[in-house]
Amino acid sequence: MKKTIRHLGIILLLCAPLSIAAQDKDPSRVNRERAVQMSTTVRGTLAEKEPQWKFQRALKSESGYRQYFRSEKQELEVTFYVFDSEAEASKRLMALSMLSSVAGRETLSGTGDEAYYMSHPYFSWVGVRKGRMLIEVYGPGPELTVTKRIAQYGLDQMGK
């Protein structure tokens, strides 16, 4: 009996590295880590190029990583998503671009593989997809200048 238990223990110990290796290759975990990595770089870019935007907090979700910034009374949200496929990223961008009931989306040409924006007196929104990566930026309205600029910082990271 002791010999059987010992053999079973050895087998379990030998299988443990395989279990850990399989977890490391979990696509959602790898995607989320890539989203965190890009967001962290954009946070550094904002600190350098847009010092008036102060980092407040970050939230990690199953499919993305969101950061909140503040400049006086204005707020900014930057969210990165990395999906398993371009089709999945495109579908999510389309859904995000239809969430507002007060502003309609417009196509933002010449940015990424697919991009939309919304402008309203109270907010602005830009969503850009490049490959299977997506950045979503909510900024102050109605002007899109800041929101587009922040989205471009994210787009620059998507190519790396």
C-alpha cells in the first residue's frame, strides 16, 4: 500500500510541471497580459507627453485592462483589449461603438484597421482596432482632439 501511494505521489509530482505549462499558454491570460503591457506603456507616454493627465487607478477584467486618468475636472478612460482573432476584435469594436443612445458613431478613416468615434457635448469616444487588438478611449467632450491623441498613443503600441 505504501509503495502504491509513493508511486502515485511521484506520478503527480512529474505531472505538475505539465499542468503549470498548460496554464501559461491559456490564450485569455496571454491576451490580458499583452493588454496590461500596452496599457502600462501608454501610461508612461501620458506621463511624459500629457503631464496634466494624472493616473488614478486601473482595473483588470477578463478581456481587457482599463486605466483612469484625471486632469482637473476632466476624466479619461483608456481600455486595451486583445482578442483571439481579428473577427472577435471587430465584433467587439462594433458593439462598443453602438453603446451610446445620445451620439451616433462615425467612421474614423486612416486610423488602424477599423476605427470609430463619437462626439457629444459631455463626452468623446474613440475606438480603434488593429489586428486582434483594440483600444477604447473615453474623453472629455465635445472636442475629439485629446481623445484621438490618446488613442494614437495606444495605436503606436499595437504595432510593437
